[in-house]
Amino acid sequence: MNFLIFASAFAGFGALCLSMERHARQVFGALPDALHRLLASIVGWALLACSLAPALERYGTSIGIAAWLGFLNLAAIAVGLLLTYAPRPIRYLAPGVLVAGVLSAWLL
């Protein structure tokens, strides 16, 4: 369950960074159109919001929110380091990590 929290937060931050002009140009080499960036923004915020549910289920309300904020910090640091040192793979890693998180939660 912890990996699902991290994976959905990582994918959410990945989508949010791809909705920004600077990072989208950095990752794709060209600027995607405004509709794709808006869609990435909506998906990113939705994934960040959805990452709260497994944290609340696993830890309860008070500890779950604190744990969720910790996982958000870890995911933001991971995305930030990835954008700094290897920006292109984030377009494949963010969805891949999300799929791995869902599979791990489903199998465990």
C-alpha cells in the first residue's frame, strides 16, 4: 500500500510538471499544445488527490494525512531530481510507476 501512495503521488507530480511549459519543453523537446497541457494538469491534480485514499485506509485519518504529506515530499524530490539530471525518461517512468503501484496493491 505504501508503494501505491508513492506511485500515485509520483505520477501526479510527473503529470503536473509536464503541464508546465518549461518542463514540457525540457522533456519532449517541443511544447505540446494547450489542451494536452491542461489534460496533464487535471490528471496530475486528480492523482495527487487520489493518493490520499490509500494513506487514509492504511494509517487512519490523523497519521494517514501526515504519512501522505511525507510521501508527497518523497515523490516531489524524486521528480525534481529526475527533471534535473535525466528529464526525458519521466514521460515513461511516471505512468510505469503508477501501473507498478496499482499492480503491487492488487497483488498484495
